[in-house]
Amino acid sequence: MFGIAVVVVCVLLTVLNLILTLGVLRRLREHAERLNELAEADTGQWRDPIIGLGSRPGPFSAVDVDGGRIGDADLGVDTLVAFFSPDCGICAEWLPRFVAAATALGDRRRALAVVVAPSATDPAAAVQVAALRGAATVVVENDKGPLAEAFRVAGFPAMVRLDEHGTVLANRLVDVAGVPAVA
């Protein structure tokens, strides 16, 4: 009799376990479907962190850290333009890559680096300016400054490579600074 009771209890526990497992699987399937719906809905809202391929930046005028004026007309053949922020963690990884690509161009006027910070005297901004100064023309501007507006910057780091007409040839970090620039 005791053996029958043990078997009945085991069967009941197995059935209960099966019911609970099927319930968990159904909930997981519902969550997976919901996550897919959210991912599909979000795809249409993704925005590049900078102006798109084939576009041209708007007009701008700014003063670099050396006191020189720079405008959209100063962007020449195969120019690199990058935007960094002292508050951006990944910028520390991409800044040396940009410096290497800009240095490979052989002329610091062919590379423009923008540090988006309250002022050039901000300690974190000063570190970035010092790292960029030898390889590129450097501008420090506030968020939504003339360069950020002209290039429609929405995140950091952001980089583009421009052709001789000022049209964006590349706007992915790896395409701009991940490979050596052509001199």
C-alpha cells in the first residue's frame, strides 16, 4: 500500500512539473515574440551618430584652438572630420585611431577634430585637445555648436571622411579611422 502511495505522489508531482514547464515555455515564447516586435519597431528609428553617406555638411564657421578660423570652404580633398566628447568612454579607444589616420594624411589641415566640451580649459577636454593637436586642426565647442549642427552629430565618437566636393564618403568609425588613410 505504501508503494502505491509513493507511485501516485510521484506521478502527481511529474504531472504538476509538466504543467509548470509548459506554462514557462508558453511565457518564454510570448516574451520572444514581444522582443521581436520591439526590435522591428526600433529598427526604423535608428539614427547614425553623424551626417549620412552622400550628404554634405551645412555651412559653418569656427575658431580653432590656435586662433585660426575654419569654415566649410576649408574642407579639402580626402578630409577626415571627427567629434569627441570628454564624457564619452569609447572616445578614448577611437581617439588614437583617428590620430593615426590623420597623421597618415601627412597634413594636419586635412583632418579636423572637434572636442565637444564646455571649454578648452576643462581638464578632460584639455587631454583630448593635447592628443589631437599634432595630427589635426582642433576646435572646441559646446554641445550643438556650429560644427556639430553642420554635421548633424547625435552621438560620440562620430567621424566622416569627405571627398573633394565635401560629400561624405564614409561615416562608420571603422571605415574612417579603422584603416590607414591614403596620403
